[in-house]
Amino acid sequence: MKASQLINQFEKFAPKKLAMQHDPIGLQIGSLNQDIHKVMTTLDVRPEVVEEAIKNDVDFIFAHHPVMFHPAHNLDLSDPQNAMYANIISHHITVYAAHTNLDSADGGMNDWLATALNLKNIAGLVPEYEGSVFRLTVQVPKVYATAVRMSLVDAGAEVSENQYTGYTYEIDGTVFYVPKSGADPTIGVAGEPREIEDSRLEFEVPEKNLDHVLKTLADVHPLEKPLYNIIRLEDKKHQYTMGRVGELPDEMTLSTFANYCKQVFNVSGLRVIANDLNRPIKKVAILGGDGGKFYKLAQQAGADVYVTGDVYYHTGHDMLAADMPVIDPGHHIESICIPKLATMFAKWSSENNWHLSVVESKINTDPFTFM
């Protein structure tokens, strides 16, 4: 298979337009026209990760963090970074990165982190890209209406409203028609008047789901050519967000929650910024990576604590002054993406008969060691 087949599928899940401005996502090294057989998922592309890929006959590395945050000023191979680029190219490995687009994607990085903490009633934290929403209207014989409706909702024909899911609208009526001579109607006989009970179903579909919903409609609708129309809604958008806010199943003290984070994210140490380690914690905001600058949004969302990485010294002072407890377990908790991406790619390979092998990097790329 071509590398482009995997990337085309991925960019439906996490479109490039979700990325923050100037984030160097996408193809890093190589060609999307390359034939690939084995992909390796990783958080970072470091020299030891490239050696791991070579040892495992990997021809495609899929990373969260871009390998080229800063352009190379020369190709002096005494520089370890340049030497790594040369190693990648000489072994015909293609490298692709999905960074802040994966952070903002529905079901992406920050949903994985929130789910790992077992948060409930999850909402977004930092508003980012606003995607289009479409109204899809489908006509279907009433006897098939429930099956078609459920299939389309499962395919993504819905915009969740707060605590509700599967929101659709249905109205029933009667269709009158006479199949012409030579026709082969699904219901009725050519030349004979016919009337059937019909249902009109209306859905609101986020732009990212539209193609899959229409493919599903063609597969499940009883008529050879389903009757439907699509209208872009000008007064409604699908809000993508970085970070998540949710509630713990049970209240606990900040101290207990900090230890819980160490266990969940498998870190030997973390930093706690707080005036009171015994304060009760129920509502949690989390944003993977460097999210210190968003602590005020976490506070405005009513969070009792904010979990993020790479908090700066002076920002920590500001957090204390605002009485906003923050837990910094480090940037490397985003390594949760390694198994999550691998599982997703393996599923797509099976569904699409790609015959693509998927492996997870076992290299710990966290530069910090807690003593």
C-alpha cells in the first residue's frame, strides 16, 4: 500500500486544519507515494527511535511531535540531528507527524488522557477550529426507518447536545407512485399504482463525518438510489477544542489525586502547584503537552485542578496567586498516543485489507530522570 492511503484515512480523523498556526505537522521526511509495509508509532523521533525502526524493518514512522520543529541550517553530519535525518533517508523511511491537530481531534490525544483519568461528563477546554455542520435529510420506507437511522447515527450522523447523543428528527407520510414499464422497483410492480408509508429523517452531520455517513447511507438504504439532500448550516458549527474538562467518579484530596496521576501516567514524580494539598478535587481539566498558559480557562471552567505539562516558574507563581491548583506530570504523558495510534492503524488495516504491520516504539524518549 502507499503511505498516502494511511495518511488520507488519518486526516479524516484529525484534519490538518485543526492544527495551530505555524505548527509544522504533516510529512516530515520521505514521500507519501512510497510503498509501505510496516509502520511504527512513537511520541518523538530521536536517533535511538530511528535505530529501533531500522532494526524492526520499519518503513514508516508516525510520530506525535514533528521531527523538524526548526529547519536545518546545514547538512553537517557531525550534528546528531542531521545525522539522524541522513539515517532516515538512507534507509528509505518516511516520517509523518500529527501534533496539535491530534490534540484537538475528537477522540484524539486529550480524550485519551481524560479517559485514562476515568473522567465523566467530558467537555472541551480551549476553543480552536470551528468545523461546518450539515443537515442531511433522507427519505426511506417507514419499515426501514429505524435500521437506517441507527446505522447513520453509528456512522457519525449526529452532533452531540450536552449529555444527549443520537439526536435525529423523524416525520412520517405517504408516498404515491406508479413504476414505469420496464422498471424493477424494490417495492411494488411495474405499471401498478402503489402507496407506501414513508419516513423523512433529518440529521446534523459534522463535516468530518459526512463522507462516511453518505457511504453508509448507500450501503444500508433499501433503494438503489436513496433520496436525500444536504444543506450546510450557516448558524451552527462543530467546535473543536484542545484539552478536556470532566469529573472524577469520586471526590478525593489533591494529594491523593496527585498520587493517582502518578499511577495512571506511570511517572515516578510530578510537580504540584497548590496552596493546600488537602483541598477536595472533583472536577478536573487536562491538556497534554505544554498547556500552562491556559490555566485561567481551566479555572473559568470550574475545574478544581488543572493537569498539564512544562509549567514555567513564573507561571507557577501566577497559578498560586490565582489559587488554581495545577499538577505537572510532564510532557511525556502524551506517550499514551503510541498504543492508541497503533490500535487505530491496525483496525484500519484490517477493515481496508491493507496488510500493514503496526508496531509500537518501546524507546522511552522522556529526557528527564527523577532522582
